Amino acid sequence: MKFKNLIYQLENNIGVLTINRPDTLNALNRETSEELDKVLDAIKDDESHVIILTGAGEKAFVAGADIKELNKQDGSTGEQFALTGQKLFNKIEHLGKPVIAAVNGYALGGGCEIAMACHIRYASDNAKFGQPEVKLGIIPGYGGTQRLPRYIGVSQAIEYSLTGDLIDSATALSLGLVNRVVPQAELLNECKKLAEKIADKGQIAAKNILDAILSTREKPLSEGLKLEARLFGETCGTSDFKEGTNAFLQKRAPHFENK
């Protein structure tokens, strides 16, 4: 697949999707978002087991939305602008396969929001996160007011959203916003190691784990447990389950066929 603002490479069941606008710090303009929407549709059904999402260059993951386009919004168009971005980022979160964000620099505004839509976040030691929209007189619109409190807690999310202050990588790790911080030169390789470890597992089970966790965050524990039991039952009916348990009993490595 060839795109103007994206690069997608698939190797050994691991897809690396790069937002390739380094001259604008990988800002998300409408054209890039439309390309991203198309590539996600294709990725959903390709041979990848895990996706790594990153930005081109060494300065930014995604520095935010294109301010020139944002500046054109008004009271009648702003809501649809936000809904379109939310729909795109929801597509990442519900892709049906694990998505790892390799945050290699600034992840601000829409960049922080797209990172939070991924399932796992590894950050370079120079990464900085933030929702600085308040400095522009607006609020986060691509999910920032909803996902940030879920990761770092309500009080912390309110403070950072009201001040627009940036969160460095060490603080992001302590707050639980990222899973791990590594030197920038090692970031992509560390993400690939993690992806390889995940891709080696049964992918039906991986999808059901994501469904069980993501679908019930706002529901009572009782509903979450019911869904967990149903998905557990589904995986018990798969060939992968039999292969995994037989391999354990036979003291050998499993060979999953995702069936």
C-alpha cells in the first residue's frame, strides 16, 4: 500500500505504520486522517498479528492537529470535526488486534489522543505528552477528556488539561500513561521485540482479551465477568486452545494456527 503521508510495512506478521510528515512534526491534517482511515480498513484483514504505530523522524510522534485546518472550524462545524476524529481513533482501539504506540518525541493534542487509542505505549526518553488545547481556547476533541482520566486518574487529567502543561516521559511512566521508557535509538527495536512476543500467541485469544477489557470499562463488574466467561468459552472451543494446552502438557512450544 502506497500513501502520500503514511508508510506501512508488513514483515513476519508485524505491521509498522509510520505517519510520515516530519516537516510538520507529523501533524494530522485531513488528508493524513483520510489515508489513516483507509489503511486501518486494510490492516484489519491483512496478515498482521500486531501493529506498531509511530511517527517519522526523531522529534515527534504526532505533534497534534493541523492548526491551519483547525482554525477554520466554528460553532457549526466543530462538533462534526471532533466526531470524525473520534471515529478514526476508535477504529484503532477496536481494530481487533494489538496496536503498540512507539512514541518517539512530541505527542501533543491529537498526538496524545492517538497514542492513548493504542493498546500499549512505549516512549522514547525524549517523548513529551500533553493536551494543550486549552491554550488555543478549545478543549481536546479526539477523546482526550475521556481517555486521559482513565489512564492517569481524574484529578491529574483535570490539572494537565486545564494548564496545558506537558508530561515528560519519566512522569508519563510514573502516572501510568506509558508502559515503558527506552532510549530513542532503541525504541522501535524494543517495540518489535514486544510485538514478536505478542504475535507468537494465539490471535483469537488476543482479540478476545482486548474485547473483554475494552468493552466493559464503563460497565458493572458483573457484566464484565459475564462477557469474560462467554469469551473464555469461545476460546475453549478453538483449535488454538487444544494446541496450547497439549503443548504445555507435552512440554513443547505451541504452534498456533489461529483457528
